[in-house]
Amino acid sequence: MSADFWSGYVSGAAGILIGNPLDLIKTRIQAGHTSPTPSSNTATPAPQSFKAHFDRAGTLVRGTSAPILGYGALNAILFVTYNRTLSLLTSDPVSSSSNSLAKVWLAGAAGGLATFVVSAPTELIKCRAQVSTGSVGSWSIARETWKREGIRGMYYGGGITSVRDAVGYGFYFWSYELSKQAITSPDDSDNQTAVKVLLCGGLAGIVTWASIFPLDVIKTRVQTQVLQSPGTLGDEQRALLEAEARRHGVERRTVRLSTFAIAKQAYQSEGPSVFFRGLGICSVRAFVVNAVQWAVYEWMLKLLQPK
């Protein structure tokens, strides 16, 4: 295996360990879970305090098992594909020209698309584990999904996931290289370089999530809709599900809304702000996680590459 493969794998696993508690909050906010009011069957939003999201100690690592293995592999595929694609597109990957940065974006997008085989099932399992109210782990979710729906179920929501990843990772590498070119110098000391790598990685994380956050909100709702009981659905969503069930002649509980239907329903019932719900906590997580990821990646790369 190449140095960039193992550097990507280790940095991806490190990022999940550090960022999972904040990622759990982001996923729950995006999923828009609701609770029925005592006086009616209509569901109303039930906002929770920061502390309430961590209902027990195990919550801190809920949904972590699948991402640690999956995201390590995802990050490895991402960096290998990015580096190979960039070397094909340009002979000078670190050039400061706008043309080079455009190629960096394209190489990042190619890397994002290549991660689909790992990203789609990993994201589905992680999101469902994080929004589950019981003490259900990643492996239980994976086994149940495979048993009920097979390989197709594991890749449910894969279309929106692949679009999100292509766009997001394009901006991920583009913003990292742009910030590096802006603030780093060949004369920097080792300590200065380390600090600047942390800063550039953190900024790249924020830029990435800001560029794809609406897509991520929709993806989360698409992948977690099967966990919502009838009592937690809004009026519009219940009506849509009933209409789809009648149209296909099946029970409502077997019907799932399409990506477009979920996006439309979310906009109509909650307004445009729903697509940026949780962006604040996500930005904090993105800075911390990606600062660490890039630092670990660069360190591992120097360690593993031949002198």
C-alpha cells in the first residue's frame, strides 16, 4: 500500500474519534426529529439542550464503529484518487496559477466520487445509529438493514451522497491548497509549518461544509426517514406518504419519499433556514476535525515516504 493510502486511513480514523460527539448533534438537528404534543397528534419540534443530546455516556461514541473503519478506508481512497488524478491533470500540482487550482478542484471532485462505494453505506449506518433513541450500535443497524433490504438498502440515499461528496471534496482540496499558498512560506520553521497546516486544514473544513450543507441536510433526512414513527411525522410528510402509498397500492410504512420530495417538503414546512440548521455546530466540528486530519495526514506522509 502507498504512503498516501495509510496516511489517509489513519487521519480519517483520527478525525472520526475527535469529531463524533459534535457530529452526533449535527445529525440529530438535521434529521428534524419531532415529538407529539400532549393535546394533539400533530408533531411539533422538540428542541434539546446541548447536554440533552448526550443522554448517556455511550452516546458520545454512538455510530462511531462503522465510520472509524469506513471513514478510514474512505479517506485512504480519497487521497489516493486525488493524488493520482492531480498528477494526471498537471505536472505542477502546487503551482499558484488559477488553472492549477481549478485542476485541484477537479481532482478533489474525482476523489469524492471514488469514495461512493464506502461513503454511502457508512453515512447511512452512522446517521441511523446517531438518531436512534435506543442503545442501538452501528453493527446492529448494518445487520438489520442488510437483512431487510440487502445491498440496495445499504446504498439508499447514495445518489445525493455522491453529489455531496464530489462537490464537497472539490472545495476541500481547493480551499486547503489556496490557504497554503496564501500563508505558508518555504522559510517557515517546523513549528510554524505545523500551526499553519492546522489552520489551513480547519479553514478547508469550514469552506467544505458551508458549500454542501443544504445537500447534507437533505441526505440525512433521506437516509433516516425509515426510523421516524407515524407520530413524529409532520402533516405534510404524512400526506405525501399516504398519497405515494395509494399511488403504488402498498402500505404507507413501506413507502419512502424521494430526495426531491423531502427537499420540497422541508422547504414548504420549515422554510429555507432548515437547510442551514446545525451549520454552527458543524463549523466548529469541521475546523477541529479537519485541522487534526490534515496535520495527521502530513505527519504520516513524511513518516512513511522514503527519505
